[in-house]
Amino acid sequence: MSVKNTIADYLNEHSESDNGIYELDTGLSKSYAQVVETANIINNTLVIGEGSILTVVLPNSILYVEYFVASMLGGWIFNPIPYFTQVQELDKILSYVNPDFIITDRNDIIKSCKDTHKLISSHDYLKSDYKKIVSNIRSDMPAALYYSSGTTGNPKGVIYTHENMVSLIGSIVRGFKFSKKDRQLALLPFGHTASINYNILPSLMVGCDLYISQGFEKLRSNFFKVLSDYKITYTQIVPTILFVLNKLKVDISKIDLLDISFIGCGSSTLPIKAQDEFFDKYNIPISNLYGLSETGPSHIDDPRELGWSSGSIGQPLDVNECKISIDGEILLKGKNIFHSYHKNKKLYDKVVEDEWFHTGDLGFIKEGKFYFSDRKKDLIILGGINIVPMEIEEVLYNHLNVLECAVVGKKNDLHGEEIVAVIVPRDSSYDQKKFSQELKKICKEKLSSYKIPRIIYFWESIPKTHSKKIMRRKVRDEVNNY
Amino acid sequence: MSSEKLLDRIKKILSEILGSDDIPDDASQNDFTEWDSLAYLSVVAQLESEFVIEISENNINNFGSIPDIIKEIEACQ
């Protein structure tokens, strides 16, 4: 048996299979043999050396997966960025990541980056003929750089090696009991790690059918019909989608939903009430997903287990151990723990101690099951997307009348949290309505739309510690009781 | 409910969700980058809470502009 160092090595074993990838929105489909062939052509066409960083800003598509596989074959570092990231924000990411190549089909990005970066048109690979690549990628080589804004406002890039990736995905396949017979539906944005880790890579590893949608907005009116028509066995959503599905009036009495054993739901806190309501309404259990960019999914909450009940994040996947520290933090240790942070060894040393990764999340164990209870970090999670308050505060300080500010999350039934900015004005006589409009305008120019504060409060002061540090947790509590 | 009052209530919802005080009477998704897929779900959920309307697979895609929202609300009354 040949040595398999990368997910592409596993995929090669399925090149004789009839299974493949299907785009629901366009009708396009390709077998895995064709996907591997295109990935080889991409490699033959593009002159990209091992270890080069390839930033990818593409919509959910087969082509996206083909570039991912090409990246594995070529030993490139795959750097996925959410497709709808605003250009100004992307500039900031690119100056940190410093990619060797960018691939995108977005004209605004092409226009903005054409003089500063090497750009690849998404269909450049068509220029070459097929020639099989002899791939000799070692397991300790970096496979991906997952960008995140970081918890302190400083960007961070999580470097994941092929060993990290193969260990994690193998464990997910075992934990979730994925097999070649599955039919996965991927609808969350591919620029985030959730789709990559739960849908794309497990499908490539086991060679099961993978159905792709460009987003939930394309499935709002026929989500359950799609599950039924394509006999989907696994998909995943975020709590915001779950809440809307719970509100939806839909007749599923004539729809066969027997193939789907459960739906995964994660990326932000999942209320038990919503989890149970969905099961009562559709008779499909919701599995509570937990994980971070640095580790990938770390637990399996398997509704197929005897005596299963909603609420917990289940048991650790076999790739890692999990324990709760004395101060209640969730700690993880295993081959899924990331290799390093891009250009930031100091931060890595701070969060990984004796091989234990400190998640910054609080949790507890009850009756042998793990529970997530709160974040120790200051992140705001809106509709499953992590938002760093400091990034928004930095932008707000561009207004001359902002003396102090603090951005926090306020509980929101639909999105989990919404963004609130608390401002202490220099000149309190300044018209508040006009001030709010100006602050939102500044944010709109510099940030992606979902990061613009929805609510702005004007306070006389912001609570601080003796060392003058903002007491963010106290601000958050006050805002939530406002 | 008068059509002016209905319009005002819808504009108030959109103003809160989109974070903008300037919502024209015929506002649509094409006019606001903030009215993305997440905001769309917020608008639908908020309308469902405030008005006597039923969100179904048949009408869930019909809430992308103020004129369309008014049509849906009126159809449910």
C-alpha cells in the first residue's frame, strides 16, 4: 500500500469511482477522476513552487475544490478567504499574508491588486494539457494557512500541515462515520474552515458524492426538497439558518427525509431550545459542532448514540484529548493542533503549553459529556462568523470626536449576537444622530458590511480596571441589560 | 393599518437591521451592500415577529425590497 501523506493521495484512490462533485446552482458535475485531472492540469500550467502561498477568493464551486487539490499536489499553501470580503479589508489581510499568488474571479479585487500581486485568472488552467503530476509532498509540509482576524485585533494565520490535515480529517471520518456511500451537501461559504473540514476534505478522503450550493440564499425555498431529491446524508448549517428553518412553514409530509441521519450546526452558540424545536418539527436531530481554526473540529456530538440528548458538544474526536483547566478553560492536545501562526511564534508559545492548546473557551464536563459554556476571549460571533471587536474599534477611532470606544456583542435571537459600539465623545454637544451616521459611514468604507455596528450608544465613560484597561465583559453585561 | 404606517414600520425594521437612517420608500437589496444574506434572514425573521405573516418555502424569497415586502404583508391580511 502506498504512503498517503496528503488528502490528495486519498483522493487518487477514488479516481476509478463514479462518485464526484455536483454544483446544484449550475448543474455542472465532475467525477473525482475529472477533478484530479483538472488539478493536475492546473499544476502543469501554473508555475508555482512548493511552499508558495496561494490566496483563494472564489465562490463555492467545483473549481474551488480543484484548486485545493492542485495545491495539495504542488505543495502550495492554500489560503482561503471568504468570497464576500470587502476590498479594503482584503488589502489588510494580503499585507499580512503576503501571498505569492491570488486567484479570484472578482473584478474589484483584480482591479485593486493587479499592480501589487501576481493574479491568476480562475480559468488559466485551460491553457495546458493533462499530464499526471508525480507528487512527493511530505506530511510535515504546510498545507493551509487559515486566516483569522485574531482575538486582539492583530491578524493571525493558522498554519496547518498535511499531517495535521490528514490526522484531523481521518478522525472526523471515523467519528462522524462518513463513508463512500454518503452524499454530502456543502452550503456554507468555502472561505471558512467549517465547510472545508466537515464537507470538502472528508468527501475527498472517502470519495463520497459532494453536492455544492453557493449559499443558503439559493436553498431558502427548497432546502428540504434538495435534501430529499439528492438523498443527502449529511449537511451542516449555522444557528441563524436553524432559527429561520424553525420559523418556516413547510409541508414535509410528502418528502422522504430518511437518508439524513442528522444535521451539524456550529460556529456559534446553539441554544438547546432551537435544537429541540427543529427535531420536534422535522424529526431530524441537530448535532452541536465545536471546533476552532487552530484545531479544526475537536468533538463529535452523535445523535445516533443510544440515550443521546441535546445540549452538549459530545466526546472528543479520537485525534485529540480534551480536558478542562482549573479556571474552566477547554484545552486540547493531539495531531490536529496547528503547526504555528504565520509570522508570530510568540503568540503560538502563549496559547500552546506542553502541547496543550488553550482554546480561550470555557466549558465543563457533566456525566462524561463535554459542554461549551462561554467564551473567555472577547470575540463577537454573529451568524457563525467570528468578529474581533478591536478591529472595529480601530476604525471608529478614525473619527476625531471619538474619545474612547468599546465594541461588544449584544444577544440576538437570530444571529446569536449583534454588534454594539459604545462611544465616549470628545464633544458631547455634537449631534448624536449625525455622529452615528458618520461613524457608520467610516465603518462602511473600511469594513465588510456585516462588521458595521448595528447599535451605537453614547456614554459618559467606559468602565475600566485600575490599570485603565477597558472592562469589556462589564461593558458587555451593561449593554445586554440596556 | 394605513399604507403610510405600514411603510414606516418596515423602514424602521430595515433601518435597525441595515444600520442606516436613510431608507428610501423603494429600498431593495441591490441598493444596500449591508442587505446581505445574513441581513436578509434578519429582515424575514423580524417581519414574521412584527406582522401576522407566514414565512413559507413559497414566499421566503419575496422579501428583497420594500415594495415586495408590502405585497407579502398585504397578501397575508
